[in-house]
Amino acid sequence: MRTRLLIVLVTLALAVVAAFAVPLLLSTAGQRTQQLVIGRSADIDRFVVLAQQAADSRDASALTADATRYTELYGEAVVVVNAQRVPLVQTGGLAANEPAVHALVEATMRNEPAPQVERLTPWSDEAALFARPVGTGTRVAGVVVLRASVAAATTDVAERWSAIAAGALLVAVVFVLLAVLLAHWMLRPLTELETGVLAVASGHRAQVRERAGPRELRSLARLFNRMSDAVGEAAEQQHRLVADASHQLRNPMAALRLRVDGLAPHLDEQAQKAYRATVSEVERLEKLLDGLLALALADSTATRLAAGADEDEPCDLASVLAERVDAWRPSADRAGAKLVPADGHTEPVLVRCSEGQLAEILDVLLDNAVHYAGDGATIVAGWSADPAAGEATLSVADDGPGLSAADRERAVRRFWRGGGEGAPRGTGLGLAIASQHVRTRDGRLELHPVDPHGLDVRIVLPLAEENA
């Protein structure tokens, strides 16, 4: 938008400058041409009077002397012929038999109007010819032809045009600077508003300057700041509600767990089935509360980083992955699955993510793979790096039943659980928590199918600057 606005403003400014400069240039050239014509017309009129006197007295000595002196003084040629086309005076190398002079003499003898001198320009170099008949009425006793040099006039025109061009260029530069300043003044608030809208759309609070730009944009900035405060406050209240509710429920849940555990010795065989179901539900509630707390922590981390807080130290993706694979291998063995690291990369690679956060993300991915891949499945955990793109990709792939395309779209939503009948009953928060953690680090979580069946969960994180 800035480029388009500048193009319009600059084009308009240059058009205005050209609309004033071009007529001024033409007017200046026309004025100087008129001065040349007036000056040489006065000179040739004087020679017409002398030629008439010479014709009356039959003595051309005064005419010859005056024409010779004129040529010596001004360097311009004069030719005078009588009614019989016989040259009386020829100075400055101009001859009556030259085609241009002869044609002009014949036209003047017929009392035809002399051709107009074309408007002079800085590159005009052809001398101008002036002609006047000698005599009155229909009696033409001769013709006076004067060849005038245009060098001095074209020099004057060039100087005046240069001054006009310099002034027009200066005005154009001023107009362009004003256009740039105007575009900056108008569009900078819009750029800030765009950045603020993107921040609010990402769930963060943003503020823009309220004293920049036109009055309408200042009013819009004030309204946006109010909206951002309201949205941010609502989001913070929601996060606090989730965190406080999860935290406050932990104590009653712990007391309930103790009371339920204390009932076990006092229940007969018939009540044991209901007891085990109750314990299972209590454990699921505990996991749900832990997930809500983790989700609230992920949201607060996102808010902290969006507010400009310093990021945590980067971590070595390879070492964290190897440590979590070793930690989850016993769980995979108990579930009947095989957890193995991918072949290849062993060198360290630093990513912009804290070690604790990356370990939490990996725990979610490995936990889902171990519990949902099924008995006999193989789980492969590996990573790759693309220094040119500045990214590292962490992958946890299995050859289990996988997810449909629709389920892969829903998998990162909160409280969504997949797996179908008989699958482990999770909280539906794991991938949502991992996705939130990844987004806080300017990364992304992707779910891809595995051929012929299975699921590949990939985490793309930006590389740390220390890798360079």
C-alpha cells in the first residue's frame, strides 16, 4: 500500500510540476524569439530606407558602406537587389543566387508575406532569413535580405531553460519529499494497527500509539487499544480461572484419593469392581487437572514471550531426544511397542526452546505414540536440521492405526480424544499443550500419515543463532 500511495503522489506531483514548467519553457523560448525578430526587423527596415534612397539617387555608396559596417560589427550578412534582381550589396558571404535567398527574393517581389521564424530552442543552429521589399504599394524597387545568427539567442534560451529546469527539479524534489512524509504519516499508524491486530489475533495484548497520523486513525487507535485491553483482560481472566481452578481442585482431589484408597480394605469382592472404576475416574481427573495446569502454564509462557520477555537458553535437541527416548523405552516395552531412535544424526544441534519445555513436548508425543500405536507397533524418534531454512524438525512416527485426515485436523484441539473403542482414555489436552508450547517458540506442529498406516508427528523449531 505504501508503494502504491507513493506512486500516485509522486506521479501527481511530477505532473503538476510539468504542467507549470513546460508552458514556462515554451513562453521563454517564444519571448526570446520575438526579441530577435523585433531587433532584426528594425535593422532591415533601416536598410530598406537606405535602399530606397539609393534607388532614388542612383548612388548605392552609402548603402554599401552601411551594410559593410553592419556586417563587420554584428557578423550578419546583408544582400540588396534591385527590381531587375541585380545585386546592389552583398556582404558576409551571402549571395543573391543562393537557392534560399533567391526563393525569398522572388516571394518578396510578389509581396508575399515573409515566413515566420520558428520558435528558438537551445539546439537551434540554422540562421534566420529576413526580407523586406523596397518601395511602396505595388511598385517594388528591390528587396533587402538579412541573414541573422541565432547563436546568442539560443544561448539565452539555454540559460533560461536551465534555470527553469533547476527550479522545476528542486520543486519536484520538495514535492517527492512531502509525498514520502505524507505517506509515512498516513501509513505508519496503519502498519502499527496491522501489527497490533495480528498480535491480538494470536491471543496477545497489544498497544499502538494514539497520537500519530490523521484524526480518523488516531480515533481508530484509541478504539483498538480499548479493544486490546478488553480482549487481553478477558484472556488473562480465563487463564487465571483455569490455573486457579486446577490448583484449588488438587487439594480436594488429593483428599478424595486418600479416602478412596482407604476404602479398599473394607470392601467385599462384589464392591471391588465399583471401587476400581472409581479409582480409574479419580486418576483421570488428576491427569485432567495436571493437563489444565500445564495448558495454563503454556499460555502464560506465550504471553510472557509475546510481551518481550527474555527467552530461555537454547537446548541441544539431539541430547534431549536421546534422554527422553531412554526414559520412555520401558513404558513402550510394557505396552508391547518397540521404541527406537532414528539412524543418522548424532551431532549436537541447538534450537530456540528451553530444555524443560522441549522435554515436555517430547513426553506428549512419546506418550501418545506408546499408548495409541498398539501392541507390536514400532515407534521411531528422530530429527533433522535445515540450516538454510534455519529450522530443525523432530519426528515421532509409528506404524500403528494412525488417524484419518479429519481426525488429524481435530487432533490439536483441546479435549479432543481419538483412538476409537477400547483406546486409552486420555484427557485430550496433550497435543494442545504441545502445540501451544511450539507456537510460543515460533515453531509449528504437523501431523502426517505414514504409508501404509501410522502417524508421523513432526515438531518444527527455529535453530538457535549459536549454530552459526
